[in-house]
Amino acid sequence: MESLGLLSRRAALQAAACGFGYLALSGLTARASSPGPHLAARAKRVIFLFMQGGVSQVDSFDYKPRLERDDGKRLAFDDARVLANTGMRGSSHRVMKPLWKFRQHGQCGRWASDLFPKLNEHVDDLCFIHSLHTEGVAHGPATLFLHCGSTNFVRPSIGSWILYGLGSANENLPGFVSIAPSSGNGGPRNFGNAFLPAKYQGTALGKAGGPVSDAVFRNLTHPRLSPHAQRRQLDLLQAINEEQLRGKPGDTELDAVIRSYELGWKMQQNAPDVLDLSRETEATRRLYGIGAKETDRFGTQCLMARRLCEAGVRFVQVTYGDNTANPAWDQHSTLAKHAVHAQAVDQPISGLLTDLKARGLLDDTLVWWGSEFGRTPYAEKNGTGRDHNPGGFTVWLAGGGVRPGVAHGKTDEFGFAAVENKVHMHDLHATILHQLGLDHEKLTYRYSGRDFRLTDVHGHVVREILS
């Protein structure tokens, strides 16, 4: 019977008795053979705050006085969308000044607008990159490029690359979690493993625009079986799976299933406590804006991110977005709506930075804030909004060994195109990996006859922003 791939009662009992020793050994082997780290790490984990849709850099952190002087004038710009559709350069557009007043903040004197008043209190801890540029003028390609380093091919997401390179820091939780991801503009590909082994895919909690109560690890309890009965059931199931795996040693999907079942059992004992925000003080909950109508959802998600990172999760993404045709920050016709979204995220992100710093976690946690692209310094179709702008926009980093209170790179005098110390999205990816101790040129995976990496054949570490 065993020769036919079936288990005798004796074989099943033997496998069940020693199977989890095998699982533990295989887990250790996987970690020992992982590609990294390649160098000394400054950060242990990443929290990525994804502002889906494109925050306007010229209305937030990239101060351009000329927009005030030339407000209303029609000037020629090499519009990315016009170029992509017609190849024409120098199309005429009406310059549009910022809707929010810029002021200097902090000891570093950083210029920032009134759009994010709470965040402005942290400028001395932030490292701004004003010269980021990327690929893709539409949300779908640009969002995929942000997450996967490619606008169209199915490639692993940055979180999956990090988990592949470093392994998990907590065997009882997923190593990569995406909180409230969007189902559009790449959808699951933005936290997917693509051709990496399935165990490196991200775990989604909830969905963009959904109720915060949905952002949980589902099905962690059984309505009828006791924990002891579930353990016995799992032991038998895993023994059968392991027997199948021994006959298919290269089946990464089956291996991932086996690992996921064991991880699911461990999570039953640990995950509920990690996401139990009632364990936090009322002062901490207020710090994140939890309980207030405008900030409760994103504040809860940011506090979840802190607790997950504190528990050893390597990469946590928190998406501020929705599942509509036009993502949250995508104000083509009414830029004033930026204020609604800023109000929803300003206090929670400020609270997260304050909390991480107070707990000593900011030193080895890299916080990354940004969108898939920025917005134009001129009005779209002579209206009251701004179009997509992949040619020059702003992101910021904090903690994790980056220099605080500095700004790197510049856009032109309109805030339209990166012109000085330009940083491509590949460069940003290379720098994030570097801070985690991963060399982006060595973090490779052979698939279909060639070595792949997050940065493809591009990317340079932006050493000027590192402390």
C-alpha cells in the first residue's frame, strides 16, 4: 500500500511522531540557505505607508515659490500623458499655485505646507527625497512598479523579496503582512510572491476602503474542536502531506501548504494577542487618533503595524486607499479633497512616529511614506485638479539608519521634473534593501533560465541619505 503512495496505520503514526521535527529542521535549513544578509543591517524591519493614488508634492513637501508668481499663466510642459499618447512635447497648461500655505518647520527649517500639520512636527526625524522619478503614467503600471519593480511582468513584490532574503524573525507570525490592500491596480500582485516559493507571499488583512474590523487573521478558532483535538488532526494531516512531499521534493506549493498549516496552528496561539489593541493604553489609542471619526480606521491600522513589527514581522504595508476607479489621492478635478485624506492620515502617522521613537523602535525600523507617483504643477484640463506626474515627486523615509532632518535631490522650479541628484524607484528599492543588510545585486532568484532581482539590471544605493 505504501508503494502506491498511501500510508499504513504504522507509517502514519511514525510520521506523525517525528514529522514536526522534520518541519523544524526544514525551517532551519531554509533560513540557513537564504541569500542574506549580505552586509551589516541598520534596519530590522520596514513599515511602508502607501498613499494610493498620488499625493501632490507641490501641495505638501516640495516648496516652489514660482507657482505663486506664475499662478494662472499658460506655459509649456512636456506632459507625461500627452507624450505617452501622442509623442508631442511642450503642450500648454495653466500653472496652479498650492492650495495650502508653506511654512518652515523644525530645527532643520524644512519647508512644508499646512496640509499635514501633525507630520510637520516630525520634520527633524524625516529624510525627504524630492527627486524621485518612476515608470508608468497610469495607476496600474506605476503601482506595480512601486511594489514589484516592473510595470507589466509578473514579478515578486518588495515584501516577498525581503522575506526571501532575510527569513522571518518570528516563526509564529507571517513575515510579510499587507494591511488593507487594494484589489485594483495590481491587486494581489502587489503583495505576491510571483515565481519565488509560495511561502514568501504576503498575508493580506482586510481590504482598502473596508471596515477596520475586517483587518484580522481569519479562522484562527474552531467552533467545535478543542485545541487538543485540532492538534491531533493537524499532526495526521501534516504527516500525510510530508509523505507526499517526499515524493515531490521540488513542489514549492505543497511545501508552502505544509508550512502554512503549521504556521496557522502557531498563529492560533499568538496572533490574537498581537492584534488585540485593547491591550494598549487609552493614551496610546488617542495618540493614533483611534476613536475619532476621521482617523479611527487608519489610526487602528497604523497601531496594528507597530504591534506586528514589534512582534517580529519583517515588512508591514499599510495602504491608505479604496477600491474605487479613482484611488484615494487621485484628485484630477477637485484637489481640495486632498484635505479630507490628509486629515485621515496625519494624526495616525504622527502617532506612529512618536510611538516608535518612544519605544526605541525607530532606530531599527525603516518607515517609508509615499505614492506611486506625484502630481503636475499645473491644472488638468484648465480645471481645479492635477494630473499624474511620474517625472519628479517626493517620498520620505524615517529611522532605520537614514539621515534625519535632511532633503535630497531637487525638482525644477515648478516642481515638475527631477533635475538634481535624481533618484529612480529602482534606486529607492536598492537603498531600502541595503538598510536591511541586503545587496540588491546579490539578492537574486533563478527562474526560467535567468537570474531575477527586484531592481532588474538597474539601481544604485543612495548613500548620501544614509547616516
